Amino acid sequence: MPHTPISIVIRTLDAAETLGAVLAGLDCDIGDQCIVVDSGSTDGTVELARRHGAEIVPIRKDEFTYGRALNRGFAAARHDWVLSLSAHTVPADLGFLAAYRRAVRRFPDAVTAAVGPILGEFDAALSGGITYFEGDDLRRGFGFGAGNPNSLYRRSAWIRRPFDEEIGGGEDLQWYFDALKAGEQVAAVHAARVHYRNRRSMRAFYRKGRVDYRAMARFFEPHRPSLAGIVVRAAKLALYVPLGRVDWAGAKGSLAHCVGNWVEARALAAAPSTTRSR
């Protein structure tokens, strides 16, 4: 069976606390390529990446956007398939990359991108199999957390359609919907799962919650959170922390992200003239 090498692109900024676990969890094979696009880390992130054999592509903070950083990394990629991975998404299984390799060998030519589940403290996903999306299939989302923190692309398709460098978030959803509009397919590889282990501040999670909700609302009708739902989530988190299912930092971040979703949902509802790009 022919080997399928993969180029891995990871965007970083002061991510030493989690990057080591991400890199250690990758079942890299001979020929795989790891690229770290760093926007000015000062906590040893770059040194850590180099010790793991990663190639470093720097980008200045004043020119950083999510799309631009990915485009820089993809430009340095050597292989036909490029995996966009977050510095905070730790592979959930030892055969993480192997799951993508098996899927690539099964993909029809129409598949130009694939996503794996990004698992939070409440999330569950199928343990295997592939789901194909085409046309309007994504109007309700993937059914689990998914996007550029764990997403595989056919590099030839990226060359034709680079990531949007101007939008502040949602460059992954923009790419998927443009691909579907062009008659391509996006696949979900259920076995390629990662755990989300971000340790940013509650303020940063709140801002990310607003940005994420705004990005989703451009393409489909996301679930609209409620105050009652936030209270229920807080109660679950209070239970899960002593059980060890989530740590305190993760619980605070999850709650702040949910509050950001709620605030942004209310802001969008109060501005009915807001239109979506799709």
C-alpha cells in the first residue's frame, strides 16, 4: 500500500504549554513535514518546535491574520495533502495521522478538504467512518466542533483558492463553502479526533466566542445559546472538574466562550439588517 506523506502546518504564539503534547501525539512517518508558523513567541515555543524537527516560518504580529498565517505555512508545504492543526489540539488517539492517511486513500477525486472532530468536555463523535458533504449539506454545520484547528486540504485546491487573508475569523468555513459552490466535496473523518487544550485567558475565550459565533452566522444558522443553557453548562462544569473530565482552566475558558456566543447572538439578533456572505 503506497505511503501518503502529509505536511502539517501549526500556527503558534506563546504556545509552549500545549505544543509539546500536540507534537508528541503526532504519529509522524518518514517523509512527513511539520511546519510551525510563529507570530512572535517569547516563551520557548520556537525552540520546542525545532527540537521536534519542525520547520519555522515566521510572521510578524502586525501582519498576522489566521488566513495569512495559513497561506504562509501552506506555501512552504511539500506534499499533496496539508493538515492545518492548532497548537492547542492534542491528538486523541495514537493513530491520528494514520486515520487521515487511510481516509485519503478512499477519497474520491472531488474531495478537496477533510475535517476531524475537535472534542470539548461535553463532546462525543463517531469512532470511525467518513461522511461526505456536498452542495448545501453544511447549512447546519458538521454536527461537531470542526475547522482549521484540525483540517486537511488537497494542496492543489489550496493553490487555486488560498485562504482569505482579510477576514478576522471563519477562513475555514469560507473555504469549505467556496469549495462546495465549486462542485467539490468536504469530508468528515471521524477517527481523526483531537482534544482542545487551550490555556488562554477568560477574556480571550470570551472574544473568541464572539468571533466564532459571528463567523458561523455568516454561513448557517448556529444554535442560539440562552442564559438557562449557560447556567446548565456552568453546573456541568462544576461537576466535571472534581471528576477530572475537565480542569479548572478549561472550565473557565469553556464558560467564557459560551458567554461570548450568547452576547454575539444577541447582538446579531438586534441587527436584523446584517446580511451573510452566503
